[in-house]
Amino acid sequence: SERARTELEHQPAVQAEMLGVLGDIYRKLSLYEEADDLIHEGFVIRQEMYGPDDLRVAESLNLLGSVRQARGDLESAEEAYTEALRVRVSRLGGAHPLVADVLNNLGILARSTGEFSRADSLHRRALAIREAVLGPDRADVAVSLKNLALVLHSMGRLKEAIPLYRRS
């Protein structure tokens, strides 16, 4: 990560991309503090280069939300996801797979905090987008089905959850 900071200093677009990639690797290794630092650094570079309404900034925000959620900083995670959603909807419209990705993440966050009705709504929106745009037999659709089933299960609505589990 230090090489990305020093050797790419004069290539900020590439540097921001590499910091995000490295941060995501650290996140997947559960090295959340390091991941947060790298992803945030890449986010700042992108925001300075492209402004707050750029899709690359939204990508960094969505990733930042994921690492902050993993760290337990749920308020900051929700802020990052919400801003990523705003940018993606404004740039791509409401029915795009990248919008569904953020809705899915917000739904997972809502479920983790016991906001089941909100999680239900978010996962249904993500599922509807994914099925309409990607078709029914895609991995992202299966993820949305499973996440919606988990919410319904948490709400004690097993009769609704079971068919979704099976479809996923």
C-alpha cells in the first residue's frame, strides 16, 4: 500500500483506484482499520479530482460503507451508503444494478440494526431492479432473494421466506 501512495503520487486517478482495490483486499482479510484508511484516502483523491457527484466517488463511498459496517461504525456506514445511493440514482436512474448494490447494502445494514420493515423494503427494491435488468438466473438475484428471505425469517414470516430461500 505504501508503494501505491508513493509511486503513483503523480497519477492520482490510478492511485485512487489502487488504494480502493488494496483497501477492499484488506477488508476481505478482516483488516478493517487498514482497509478504512486506504479506501478513505482513495475516496478523498477521487472527490477532489471528480467532484462529489461522480460515479467513481460513489464506488468509493459504497466500499467505505462496507468497511465501516464491518468495523461496527453503523452511522458512518449508513451515511456513506446513502450518499453513494444519491449519486448513483442521480447519474444512472433508479433502475440500475449499481443502485441495487447500494440498496442491498443498506438492507443488510437495516437488518443488522433490527429495522426489519426498512430492510424488507430495501431488499425488495434491490431484487426488483436485479430481476428486471439482469434476469432471474443471476448470482446477484440469488443474493437479493436470500437477503430478503433472511429479513422475512427475522420477522417470523417463514411462509414467505421459505420459497425465497429455495429460489436463491
